[in-house]
Amino acid sequence: MSDKQFAVVGMGNAIVDVISHVDDEFVVANGLERGAMRLIDADEVTRLYAAMPPGIESSGGSAANTIAGIAALGGSVAYIGKVRDDQLGEVFGHDMRASGVHYDVPAAAEGDPTARCLIVVTPDAQRTLNTFLGISRNLSPDDVDAGLVASAELLYCEGYLWDVEIAKAAIRHGMDLAHQAGGKTALALSDSFCVDRHREEFRDLVENRVDILFANELEICSLYEVDTFDEALQQVRGKCEIACLTRSADGSVVVAGDEVHVVDAHPVGHVVDTTGAGDMYASGFLWGLSEGYDLATCGRLGGMAAAEVISHLGARPEASLSELAAPIIATASGR
Amino acid sequence: MSDKQFAVVGMGNAIVDVISHVDDEFVVANGLERGAMRLIDADEVTRLYAAMPPGIESSGGSAANTIAGIAALGGSVAYIGKVRDDQLGEVFGHDMRASGVHYDVPAAAEGDPTARCLIVVTPDAQRTLNTFLGISRNLSPDDVDAGLVASAELLYCEGYLWDVEIAKAAIRHGMDLAHQAGGKTALALSDSFCVDRHREEFRDLVENRVDILFANELEICSLYEVDTFDEALQQVRGKCEIACLTRSADGSVVVAGDEVHVVDAHPVGHVVDTTGAGDMYASGFLWGLSEGYDLATCGRLGGMAAAEVISHLGARPEASLSELAAPIIATASGR
């Protein structure tokens, strides 16, 4: 552990989720791509929300979920993302601060409302995301507090940011600041369709700016345009310092130079809602890393946090992740 | 069943709940009255929210919950209550309409924001309510659509409304309209502290305007200032057409003239959050009544709906109440 103030500072779209259970027919009837994230505009958010059943609202945003998860494990974290000074913005800010996250980006006094993601969960527990980015899409290099980034061991960015040009500049700027201050950088690929839209840029980012990469099987196969997981694994090896490749019920594979760890999935009872699984994997992994645990232990911590979040509705942890982590770190070899 | 358009029209405070799990220490440290509802102002809602852990948001409001529950059972229902044209107001309106409730009270373009209830749930699953009434407290006789009330078999009002003078006038006016149109009236006492504040007025209401009364043990004992449930039962008998007295895990007692039914509680697994238990009891009971079932069956339907809502976080049903009702009505004697 370094003497920096924060273990991780996260950067992403600050979003409040609106979550409803739907049947399979709803997904088909509304032309949704099951399991994917798509960006929608103000008209479509109104139309789709009107069609959705009653829901619950819960703070979300991929990197924000990851940061809240690290805080739940006891890590010292901060977050960069934009909300409006409206009710959903108040909810988002409250939930971050109440989770123990340092979050001081001021809520915008004008412009689009706080981002909302309409999430429909089908009976197979799969989630389909429909994101209205609102004010969050205005995240720019000016919002990246150089002092804050320098005060963290690692800057974690979500790939979802990559859909907005000014946010790309914010990521590149933030990652350069992190490296200049002697810190590390991490990126989550976020979504295979997002990777598909920006493949060349993501490859460049992974090779030249990213130290730690998080990707699920679909995303890493899309990045390298290969058909099998093993081909993707061979491709990513050596492109960045550490790659964490998640495979849902098949666990994860952690690749770091010569080291390759195949980590079994954490046991989970009834899967209710897979929203946040990847985000929480990153929470567990990065917290483990910041605490100095070996890579296999970090992978197991990621699997544990993912298993917790898919056992209930919503993308933030409900149970005590610290308590769930205890038996894993008790048997850790490293540190 | 009559030829009226709606089985029930509900009237109450239109509220969005903000729900967090807390430990017992939180209740003590913040000076809260465990299990009760208290009204808080804008300053206190800001202070208490800042102290609360991360939460989820879910549409609430006592009568609104009851009406949504009746809709979930397949009943035809409408609702009267006030929101602002803000994000929480949009959430409330969406959830009502998406539940199948006729709700056309226009969102106010100015004034206080939509009402919020900060709910803290302790490890014993007990909920403590802190309500900021916002714009909902402006509900007045002018908001009571005479045509709508006349088109319903029954007008259902929550006792929580009784804390605001103009809302009292709205209840009295609405109940008179219902009777003039040949309909019935129902009242939930809502909260023993609320009963304590307005005992004489509630007694008058029960004797002179209410046909069906819903009260839990604490509330009915407070209404008649007696120490035992049986004394309260003897007091309320004959004061109104039907009294439904709920006793948590001890089930309910339904009193109607010479009829007295002692109904066992519906089996429930793990109790997570008791918010909405009384509201959902009223849903099951009133739906059964509107469908013409006997009083004991109505009581069992109430217990079933209450059992469903306390098995998860939030005050609205998640499982299919219609499916849960099927085995109960299959063995019903009446109709």
C-alpha cells in the first residue's frame, strides 16, 4: 500500500437506475437487445418508461457501482461523474456519500437532468439497459480534478464513457494524469456493443494507457474479433499489466505476464438480477489488489462481490461485503 | 358487484418512499419513535437523509399502496392524491398508472416538491416512517372529483390525511359525495400517534361517516383509550358496518354486526420489512368484498396480501397477488 489518500478514484456516467421485472414478451415487443446497453434520447426514455411496469429506483452507473463496492469493503475511494441539482441527482449524491465515497463534483445548476437507466429484468435474471445519459454526458477533461487523481493509487474508468467524444478526452487526460503522478490505470470494457462501436480506439487505449483491464467473455472476444475465449486470452496477454476476464457462472481468468489464474465462480443461491455483476467483480478485485493480496485471491474477492449483487435487485451491495470477504482473505497466500 | 366503473377510489398522501436498512443505534441516535410515523419539515428531511445509509426509492403512500394492491388483484381502481411535476412525482404517477390505476390528478406546476417518506428498517424488520408531506399536504375538497367518487362502489381514505386541516375537509366532502351516490366509505386509522392527536374527530368520523374501518391493535386501543384488544373490539362493534382489526402475527378479527371472524395470519417465511402490511391487508379485504366473497375469506385475502409485502423491501406487491389469492378463493364459502 502506498501513502496516497485514496486506493481508487472512479470516473463514469453518474446514473440512477429504474428497475422493473418484465416478461420476455416485453423485450421483444419493445425491440430491446437482451443483455445489452443502448443509449436512448429524451423521447425514447419517456416512451419506454410509460410502457414499463412499476419499478424501484436505485443509484447505479457502472464505475459508481464499483467505487461504492470498494467502499463497502473498507477501501478509501473517490468518484468523478456529473449530476444535475434535481431529485435524482440528490439521490445519487446521497447514496455515494452515504457509502463512504468522496464525491464533490458540484451538481450542475442547468442543462439536462440527471442520467437515468431504465433496466428491465427478465425471468432468467438477465438485465437489459436503456440509458438516457442526460447531464452525465457533459463530463469533460475540466471535470478531472488533477489533485484528486494524483492522490489515488489507481484511476478506474468505465468503457461506457467512450460513447461521448468529450468523455474520451476526459479518460485520456485522466489516465495521463494518473501515470504522471505514479499511479495506475484501469478500464472496464463495459459492453460488447460499445466495444464493437469503438474497437480500434479501445485496442489503442488498452495497449498504451491501461494497466488493468476488466472485460467479460463477449467483450474481450469482440475487442479482438475472435470466436473463442482462449483466442481472446492469448491476444490480450501482454497487452496490459493485468487482464481480468469474467465468464459469468464459469468464474474468471486473471492474466498478468506469465501468471494465469483460473478462478472458479463464487457459489450463489437464486440469481435475481445480474445488474452490477461485472461492476462488483471489479470492486472485489481492486480492493484486494490495493490491500496487497495475490492475484488469485483478488479474483476470488471479485467473484464473491459479484455473487452478492446478483442475489438481489439492484446494482449496489446489500449484505456486508467485508464479512463475506473475511473467509477468502483468511486463506490468502499472498500479502 | 354493482355497475359502477370502479370498485374502489382511494384518497391519500401521494408519497415516494426512500428506504434504508439501519441498526438499532441509528433509531436511538436520531431520536426516532420506532414503528411510528412522524411528520418532518424540509430542514429535518435534509438532515435525516444525510444521516441515512444508501437506500432505494419506491412509490408509497398508504392509500396509494392499498389501491395498487387492489389493482394487482385485478380490481378496477382510481386514486386521488397530489404530486409536483418533478422527478419523484413522475415516478409516483408512472408507478400508479403502470399498476393499472386510474390516476389523472394533474401534477402541480409550482409549490413544494413531491412528498417523500424516509423509511428506516431495523434488523427486526420494523419500519419507522419520517414523512415530508411536500405538495401532498395541499389536497383539498377541490381535488375530490365528484364524478370519480360517484363512479366507485367505495371511497377509501387514509387516516394520515387527518394531520392537515384542508385534507380533513377533503375526506368529509369525499365521504359525503360517496354516500350521496349510493356508495360506501372506508377509513384506515393509519397510526396510533395520529389517532392520539385526533381521537375525538376520529371517533366522530367512525360513527357518522365510515362504513368500513381498518385499524391495528394499537390504533383501535388508542381510539377507545382501552388497554386490551377485547375491550377495543367490544367498543367498536356496532359503531360502523364492518371493522377489520389487524394483529400482526396474530392475524385479524373482522366484526360486522353479529358476525365476528377470527382469522389466522397467513404463513410467511422471513419477514424483511413490515412497511405496507396494513395497506395490503386493506387491498386483499376490499378486493374480496368487491368480488362478493364472505367476510372470513376477505380477511384471509387481506392476510395473504400483507404476508407477501412483508417478505421483501418496499410497500407494493412484487409477486402475483392474483396467483396467491387463487387457493383462498377456491375454498371460499360465500359469493
